[in-house]
Amino acid sequence: MSAVSSRLPTFPWDKLEPYKTTAAAHPDGIVDLSVGTPVDSVPELIQKALVEASDSPGYPTVWGTPELRDALTGWVERRLGAVDVAHTNVLPVVGSKELVAWLPTQLGLGAGDKVAYPRLAYPTYEVGARLCGATPVEYDDPTELDPQGLRLLWLNSPSNPTGRVLAKDELVRIVAWAREHGILVFSDECYLELGWEAEPVSVLHPDVCGGTYEGVVAVHSLSKRSNLAGYRAAFIAGDDAVLGELLQIRKHGGMMTPAPVQAATIAALGDDTHVSEQRARYAARRTALRAALEAHGFRIEHSEASLYLWATRDEACWDTVAHLADLGILVAPGDFYGPAGERFVRVALTATDERVAAAVKRLG
């Protein structure tokens, strides 16, 4: 039996452990700005919905309740500007990372097929390709790729790790090119509600997709916007032919969002107030950290959206990680996201106000 894990890169976060130990030894404790896991409370209305649905002894459905699908279609139309979104255009998933990792396999891709993703990118795009034996391909501009054998094209706007936002005209050009060559586009838009100096646009907006979802699917998560990383609440929306096929596969695989989480998702998508409040928390932390990093000699590039600052001191990223660990601050090295990030670090905004204030003080 061949070990599937042999196809995969080393799990990147394991490499950070020695630096975490150093940072944790700081007299005032560690300030962990590495992983980007939410630290603020789950909004009460979402907790209430989860508790009220906790007596759910039966199996949930993979497609979700009609009420959940109503919530998904309504939010996609209201927030993304999409039009004529039907239940067949949405599908809940068990967290977006699961979807990213197993999508190429569920699409039936394998040896001889190519999966493309940005040169600086979330590592799980590559993992998904390797799990099914497809060939991972990096790009700066996807329209410059050889379309031969390219079956799946990942977009990521706003970007993790850089925070870069693809402008509407870029999205229009890329989607048109992909359709011309019969390439399926999946757009990871999990940070779309966290635009700071740019307004992210979805591939499902009619100005981008022309009012038809053929060949395009958007990925969305409630982990960051609603602090639901622990709930594993996410969904995809777009091409009904693609989602219909995935629904059949996921039924066989038992990939069901738990019933209480479905109820919590309905509550979360129906309320904008908690999203605005969380945005304000992140905006304040971003302002404080950015000023402190720049005063400390860092340069911030992109970072016009998302939950991170893409920062450099024009040195090897691991030297920067070590320097900050000595100050009790843990960040992610840029090469976690590809060799092009080898002189950057990713600084997450996901720490409490007290810990962010501690980081600002140490950087000063």
C-alpha cells in the first residue's frame, strides 16, 4: 500500500514550533499572529440558534434544509449582487478547507490533469491537486497558462496571504478566457467581506459572469466574518451542473453539515450587525499593527483586504520570524505560501485587543 501522504509537502505549521516556543518564553507571554484563527466570541444570536437546534437526533441532509438553501441563495443575491440564484446553485460544505482539499478528487481529476492556483497561495490548493495525482501549476496571470490539460483554475480574491484584490476587469478577462478553453473556475472568496482599501467583487456578480454561472463557482466561509471557524460552516455557489454532480458524490461520502450548524448558518447569514461589529474590531487592530510594523522598519505590500498584513524587512522570512519571536510575537513565514514569499511574513489580525496592544508596545 502506497502512502498517500508521500505525495504531500511537509505540513508547514510544524516548522514553526521552535519559534512558537521562543515566543512563548517572553515574560509577558506570546502574541500569536500566525495561524489567523478567530479569537472573538461567536455572536449570541448564532449561539442561540445552535442551542435551539441541538436536539437533532436524525441525520442531516448533504444539501441542507430548504431554510438553509433559502438563506444561502438570499445572501448570495443580497451580498454578492448575483441574480436568479436557485437552490440548485448552492451547496453547504463542511468548512472550506475540506472543500479545497478534496475538490479535485471529487471532480474526478487525476494523472494528466492540471490544477492551477496563484504563485502566492493558500497551501491547500496544491494539496488538493496532489491528493488526486493531478499536476499542480502556479501562475502570475492565469491567462498566460497553457490551457492544454488544465481542468481546474483556482482564483483567490481577496488573497491569502497577500490581501490582494482582483479588480472587476481582471475577473471578467480571466472568466472569459477560462470559458473559451473549457476550464472550470473556482473562486475562493472567503475574505470578501473584509475589504479595507478595495471593494472585492465576486465572480458571481453579473458584471463578471454575464448573468450565467456556467463554469464558475464561488467558495464562501463563515469562519472569519462570523467567528465560526469552530463550526465548520461554509458553502459554494454557482454552476448548477457542477454543484449537482458534487451533491451526488458528497451524498455517497456522507459529507453532511451538522443540523445545529445549519441552523446557526441561517442565523449568521440573516444578520449584518455582527459582521459590521467584527469588521470594526479587525479594522482597529489592523490600523494599530500596521503603524507599529512600519515604525519598526517593515514595508507592507498589498494587504488592501483580508485578515492579514503582508510585511517585509527585505530579508529572509525565517530571519524575520526569528526576530519577532525574540519579541514574543509569532508570525507566519511567507514561504509557507510559495517560494515567491521567501522575503515576507504574514501577520494575522486575529488576536485580542490586549494582545495586539502588547505587540504594538514590543514593536515600539
